[in-house]
Amino acid sequence: MHRFMLIKQKGYLPLYAFLVPGIVLVVLFNYIPMLGLQIAFRDYNFSDGIWRSPWIGLQNFKEFAASSDFWRATGNTFLLTFLRLLFVFPTTLIVALLINEVRAFRFKRLVQSLSYLPHFISWIVVVGFLDAFLSLDGGGANSLLHLFGVDPIAFMGSEAWFRPIFILSSMWKEVGWGTILYLAAISGINPALYEAAVMDGAGRFSQMRYVTLPSIVPIISVVLILTVPSLLSVGIDQIYAMINPANIGVAEVIDTYVLRLGIGQAQYSQTTAIGLVMSLISTLLLLLSNRLSKWAGGDGLW
């Protein structure tokens, strides 16, 4: 029996060989760069390099922990990601359920295609559209307000308007794309369940509530698990395009703070220390969300 298993495994060797390039790439670009984490514990400078820069222990961690700008960016990060989770996550599920209820096949495909398209538009282009539409000088929004006798509003330069614009633009751009997983899960539901529900007198809403939603709970839990660790990463591409000196108080997040500190001020040791702490917190959030998913009745990732 043992000999048979060895022969069988040898037959798979050509297939295992296809794994080698992927393993090499992971080692080169994911594991070897971890050696650079020691920069967080050194006073790094280009002339001495990583290995010869003086070791200063936890000094970099103490310095960024004492910075008010860091805590402001951290607070903004958690608030923006919480708002996005609060509004975008359920909206994606609701849109998927509504698209699934469309019975006209061609119209359903048209709605799906139109909802996917914004995902492929760069955030630079999206924010460019927002700047043009919301500008004080000739913007469509302020032109409309002028017709009703309302004074123009500097939407893109206002701290009060930054968060609503951030959430609404996130919803417009990503909700349609986020429905793909849910629609795929819904398509795999056994039609006999709906037939049984109809025989019991269930209407469309009752079928959605008692058949569709319970059947896709596992995929909902997986999506939530994968979303929670991103609480520390709002998305620098969107924020960086929207941030300006007028709204920096509510717009600066950890990603833009690290970019400003690292590229702008060459504080590579502090930015590495911040990145290390954020990675550890993200890992803890992943473990916690997986445990909560199992506790709530989901499958979890492992």
C-alpha cells in the first residue's frame, strides 16, 4: 500500500512543478522583505544601510505614539472605515438581493453591467468628476443651489462635507462590484427550496427572508471577515485624491500620514514601525472576526 502511494505521488510531480514559480515569487516578495522590519528598531539612514544603522529599540514606537497627528489620523481611519462598513456593506447585500429579484433576464444583465462599470473607473477620474460637479465656479451642484437661492458651498474644501462625499462616492463606485459574490452564492441555492416556500404560501419578500438570506449566510460571514481587517486601511487612492489643506483635519488617515511622514519627511524608521503595528492589529482583527463569525453561526475561514 505504501509503495502504491509513492508511485501515485510521483505521478503528480509534473503538476507540483507548476507550484515552484509561485512559491519562489512569494518567498522573494513576501518573506525576504520581512528582513526590512528591523528598520522599525533602528535609526535608519541611507549611508549606513539597514544592517549598520544604529539600533534604538522601541524609540520609534514611542515617538509616533506621542504624536497628536498620528492619533488624529488613526481616529479618522477608524471613523471612515466604520462608516463605510455601516453603509456600503449592507447596501451591497441589499442591491444583490434586489438584482436577484429582477425576472426580465436582459434587463437584469443590463442592470448588473451598469452597476459593475464604476468599479473600473480610476479614483483620480472619479474625484476629477466630483471636483467639476461640486466646484464653486460653475459646478452643477452649486448652479442648482443658486436656482433655489442658496449660497454656494465649497463641498470639496469642507470638513463637514468630506465624509458624506467619501461614503456616497464609495457606494457608487464599489457597491455593484461587491454584489458579484452574493449573486454567485444566490445562483447556487437549490430551486426546490423556493418551490417549497411557494407551496407554503410564501411571497417574494418571505422567500428572500427565509430562503435566500439564510442560504448565503456563509458567504456573508466570509466577506465580513475579509472586510474587518481593512478597518486600518481606508484606501489611499481615494483619500489621497480627495485630501486638501482645507479638509485635512478630517481627511488624513494612517495611509496618507505614513506617506507624508515617509516620503515627505524621510522618517523611514517611524513609518516602518507604524506599518508593523498596523499589520499586527489587522491580524488580531482577522482572528477576532473569524471567531465572531463562528460564534454567530457562520463557517469562518478556518
